[in-house]
Amino acid sequence: MNRMTDPRRRLVLASASPARLGLLRQAGLAPEVIVSGVDEDAITAPTPYELALVLAEAKAVSVAARPEAAGALVIGCDSVLELDGQALGKPADAEDATARWKSMRGRSGILQTGHCVIDTATGRRACATASTTVRFGEPTDAEISAYVATGEPLHVAGAFTLDGRSAPFIDGIDGDPGNVIGLSLPLLRRFLGELGTPITALWA
């Protein structure tokens, strides 16, 4: 069977994100997880859009270089929330998460998610950032306090999730919802096609 369309080709997610893993599994894929260990704080870029891409590439390249990823298709992703031109990743602590929500409510931000797919068998790669506008609602101080107390916002870029406890505080989005959760499946499909492996050939 042709290697490029072999349904048994390995797919590796270079991320510890359970949300990204969940999205891939819901789409019929069965990725392995190899965490990159990239020091995200050491990486900088001129804009949030570029930062998300550089981080995604760094994760994918790091994992693709490992012997255990040989022959696999490696997916690297990273998300930041762009608000007032600044890139907001995971909040430092509960106080930071609370301040973030008080500054975000009633406004819109852009969730930037960098994607990089590397075919370790050929060395080819496809990388880009996907952007989705998020319209935040106006949760009360008490609601923000209760949300932060759950601990959820401390583990996600922008201090919110579209598929978790903060969903009632999101009035709407303009763009791909998966991108906000952590990975754009339409973009992944396009990249896999460019690299010679249709996404349907990877269905578990």
C-alpha cells in the first residue's frame, strides 16, 4: 500500500492539551501524544499572530526530531488571545485570571492558534495561524470569582474555554469554533491534503 495514503500512518500530537486531543478523537483520529517540552516563555515574536505560529512550529519541530516520532505526521499547535494588540497566554495565577476577565468582559478579542504539521517521512511541513474573533459577555464580579475558583481558567490561553465552564460567558464567535478550543480541523484537513495524506485515510 502506498505510504502516502496508508491509513495506518501514525499521527502525533505535540501538545499536552486535552482539548486538542479531544477534538482530534471526535473527528475520528487516534493520535499519540508526545509533549514537546518547549519553553514557551523563552519565545518571542512581533505580534500575537506570529507568536502563535512560532510557538506551534517550535513544538512540532522539537517532537519531529525525536526518534520515537520517526515516520509520523506531527501536529504542533499553540494558542494566544490577542487583546489590545497584546498576546495573552495562560494566566499566572488566580489574581491574574480575575483581572483578565474584568478587562475582557463586554469586549471582543482574537484567538490566534498557530498550526504546524510536519511529515517526518519527507521533511515537508505546512504551517499557518488561524484567527477567530471571540465576543465576551458581561459576567458579574461574583460569576468571575466563582469561575476562577474552579481553576479552569488557569490552564488555558486567554483564561477561558469555549467548551467548559466559561461557555455561558461567551456571547458568540466569528470563525472556526475548533480554533478557539485549540485546533482548527478544517485547516488541519487542508494541511494533511497538501502533504499527501487525506484526513479520511487517518480515520481510526
